[in-house]
Amino acid sequence: MTADAMRAPFGTAPDGSAVEAITLANGGGMAVRIITWGASIQSVLAPDRDGRLADIAFGHATLEPYLRQPQYLGATVGRVANRIALGRFTLDGRAYQAPVNNAPNSLHGGATGFDKVNWAIVEAGAASLTLRHVSPDGDQGYPGTLTVTATYALGDDDALSVDYRATTDRTTIVNLSNHVYWNLAGDGAPEGAMGHLLTIPADHYLPTDDDAIPTGEIRAVDGTAFDFRRPTPIGARVRDASDDQIRFGRGYDHNWIVAREVAVEPRLLARVEDPGSGRRLDVLSNQPGLQFYSGNFLDATSVGKSGRLYRMGDGIALEPQMFPDTPNRPAFGSIRLEPGEVYRNLIVWRFSAR
């Protein structure tokens, strides 16, 4: 692939900077398109069991819908992914306030999180891409100048990865993730993703209050609608009104505890299989938590690349991360980052077909 074919204009950001789309490809026919707006995955072409390619990631065909109605499609989310209760946290005795953009809480970094900025291209090749964003001290209420890089890579083994790294000049908090939505049958496939088989190798999850903030309890999945230790159709229990947690989230929007500590190497957090196409996706990360969101608030107001509306349950998000509201829950661990340290979240999406 030539450099000209790899990079293409994708529009103009509100600050006047050029948004670009960069295509990564491997020798097996897979192709992944990343846009600099939000360091977002815009499309993933992957083969089914018969070798037929389909785009299995949600995204828009043009920049305008990303700006007009942001829904985190494929986006890098931060400075702190997920929710902080009331947007408030304390660091070294000082109180901080992040914007409340998901009332009454702060979600995915605030009103202008990392999904709503145009990242700079550091290096672009046929199979890898590095983007960078510098978040200034005080951005969205967070202390410290944070320098973040996102390195996407596509291997000939049909594994796509993103290596998030961050450094700071002042003590701060960081919890980055990617919010790509998947439908392994294909973007816009009428059957949606509720028939996908999901496996999450976790014995516990974090129940929430009705504002989606963890209560602090670590609850066993055994005997609940949250037990995905064996392959289970997502739609089997997604409307189980007998479970308060399903009612609170209008489906699944919870964090599973795969481990309690960040690992050196990525480990399996989830497996998704589509019986119809045979496509399988393994999600790995060095992070201990997995937020599984069953697309409960997709409301048919957004049009995807296929020209079809995105509706409830059409796609799912699997977001490797540290646990939600960790700054206010010391028992969950820490997302503190000091000067001289390097934050890292290495996410691997491994594709295959059966």
C-alpha cells in the first residue's frame, strides 16, 4: 500500500485542523481504518468462515455525525474512562471537579474528553500508526499536563492492537480505553449483536446504583444474569426484569473483575462469537476490568456507514480498563500517575473464523 492510498482527508475539525483517515492492512485481506478525530477506529474489515469480508465496527461515513452527535463510536476515551461519581475526586487532599456530562456524573473524561479532539499523527506506516494528544494542566478539571500516545498495529495473524501510553508532569489520574462497538455479523446487519455468544472469564462483577456508579460491593456472578463464564447468547438475559442491575442499566453496562491488578502482558478478558458468520473476537488487555455495554442507549437517531440506523442491541462495547469510580473507591485500587511513571493499557483484538 502506498502512502497516498494509506492516508486520506476526512474533514476539518472545529479548530480548523485537518482530520485524516489512515488505513492499515495485512497480507490476509484485513483492513482497519483509523481517523485522527478521537483516535477512533472507523472501520474493521474482517473475513467470515468463507473468507467474505465485512465491516464489523460501528462508525460514520463522514466527520459531521461524529461532531454533531458524538456517541464514542470507536473512540479513545479519557482522561478517565467510564464514570466518576458527581465528577468529584480528591488527590493529595485537594478536591477536583470534572464536568458533569452524564448527569449526575462525569463520563469518559468530561464534556471535551479525548474522543472530541483531533490527535496528531506521529508516525504512519502500512500496518501501524502512532497518534499523540497533549492534554494541558486543568483540562476538564484534571491536574497535570498529560501526554498520551495511541499506537495502532495490525498483524498478519489478524490481530489488531492499540498501545495506550501516558506521562504527566504532575500527579494526576488516568484510565484510558477504547469504545469500539462490534457487530460480528457486519455493520448494519439486521439481526444485531444479541445473538452473539459472549464469554467473560470473571467470577465477580461490580453492581451499580441507578446512576451507574458502583456501590462498592464485589458480587459473585454465580446464579445471576451476569455469569458469562461459559458462552452465552447476549440476548438471553439482557431483558431479565427480575434483576435490579439489568433494570438499572437497561441491559448490561457494568464492569467485570477479571483480575485485581494490572498485568505486564495482555490476558483474555472476553470472547465473542457470531454463529451466523463464524467470526470470533478475543479481547485481551493488561488491565484487570472489562466494561461490557450492550448498546442499551442506541436509539435509532444515528446513521452508520451502512446507511442503517443504530438501534438498541445492534452492537456491543467491550472496554478494558481499571474499575469505574476508582478515585472514590480506594478498595478498587488506584489510577494515580506520578511524574516519571508511564501509564499503559495494551488492548488486543484477535480475529478468527470458525
